[in-house]
Amino acid sequence: MTKAKLKWRQLILSLGCLLLLLACNNSYQTTNSGIQTLKVATDPTFIPFEIQTTSGNLEGFDIDLMKALAQPATGIAVKFESLPFDGMISTLQAKRVDAAISGITITAERLKTIAFSRPYFKAGLAIAVREDNQNIKDFNSLKGKKIAVQIGSTGADFAKTIPNAKISTFNSGPEFFQDLLNGNVDAVVSDAFATLYAIKNGKLKGIRVVADLLTEEYYGIAAPKDSPHLDAINKGIATLLSNGTYKQIYQKWFNAEPPQLPDSWQ
Ligand code: ARG
């Protein structure tokens, strides 16, 4: 082969590779085996559902669940993408990701713009206060108080219903608990399980959770409205629930028997 011919050959080969790379850089890809890689958004500041270790790895209940869903049998593979919680719903709406798992509560309001899988976790909001605070016991005692919440969360929506409350909003969990400890606010309204876990594992000192839950909520895996993947995700959750994998993951993180879950929301 002449030198010129060899050059041409190399050029055509590299162009081919480039095209192949571009073709694969879709939001999801179908490989020969029929496995689709979903881009899954998560906000890893929500212990123990999603957290980023110091070495940069993602860990948590949601991460384990999503990884367990990503099996050849479900035809799904997963690629996580970290995203602030507040931007998650609009990112799903714009279809920049295929799904999101982030302790996201299924609500009627959110269902107007995005879709959810069947419920995968029973949750609820609770009030957190400084350990020495005996005055705040329930919804009524929150009236007129200074309350911290996470932007865009169900806790933030709930706080809006408290008469005369002064609400401070934060981007992530660790920040609003700091504000509570500093005495800048009287209470935090947020997801009970996350707060209880952090207290139990010594990550939050000086804070306690008021016993009664304010709401009953269910987390779902979120997806764009007409997502072609929801069916596989739902079937996957059903399998994990029936084959004991869900129970195993639940026990790993919460050291308790999982409660019964409904197969659809409301
Ligand atoms: N469950 C609450 C909600 O849906 C808060 C979830 C916060 N999750 C997170 N990864 N920061 O609004």
C-alpha cells in the first residue's frame, strides 16, 4: 500500500470512530444485548439515601436500589449524574436525564409535570429541634417560629402552610441543620428518616426529632412524563420487592423490617 493510501485509510477509520462515539453519546443507548443505559440524576447530600464518599463514590439506599434494578433481566444499566435537588424536576421535564432517584416524594403537584414509578419507600416529614427545646411539640407550636427548609422540597411546601412562620431556605440538608445548631432558626422541617439516621449515626449532635410525623409520603423514581423506561423500572421494583432484595437493602440501611408498600400511589 502506498503512503497516501495508508493516510486515507487512517483518516476514514478515525472518522468512523468519531461517528460511532457521537452515535453513542445519546441520553440512552441500546447495545447489542438490548441493555439501555439510563442517565439517572441524584443529589448526594441526603444521608442515608444518597451520599458522596470522600473518594467521590456514591452510596446509599437509593443508590443500592437503583443498582439492583440495573440488571440484565430488567434491560437497564445506570449512569448516575449529580444534580442539585432544586433543579431535578425541571431537568427531568427538559429530558436532560432519563430518571432521578433522590428521595423524591410523589406529589399531585409534581405529577402534573413529571412521572413517577410505583412507591419504593414510605417516608414522612418531621420537625427537628435543638435537643434542649421543649416548646416545639407539634404543628401548632410552629406558628410564628423561624423554620429552615431545603429549597424545592416537600418540607418547604409544608412550611408555607404554617401561619406567620419565618422561613429560611437552603440548598442542602447539612446546611439547614447547621443553622438550627447555631440558633438562627427554631426548627427544621424535613424528611424524618434522613434526620433520624443522621442523629443515630452521630452525624448530627444536639438535635432531636419530634416524635409525631407531620405527613405520610412515598418516594418514587422520577422520570420525564412519557418515559419509555418507567415500565421496566416498575417491573424491576416489583421483582426486588418479591425476591427479598428490597428487604435486604432496607435492613442494611435501616436495621429494621420494611413496611408494606402500596403498588401504586393513592
Ligand atoms: N422528600 C423530599 C422531597 O421530595 C426531600 C428530598 C430531598 N432529597 C435530596 N436528595 N436532597 O421534596
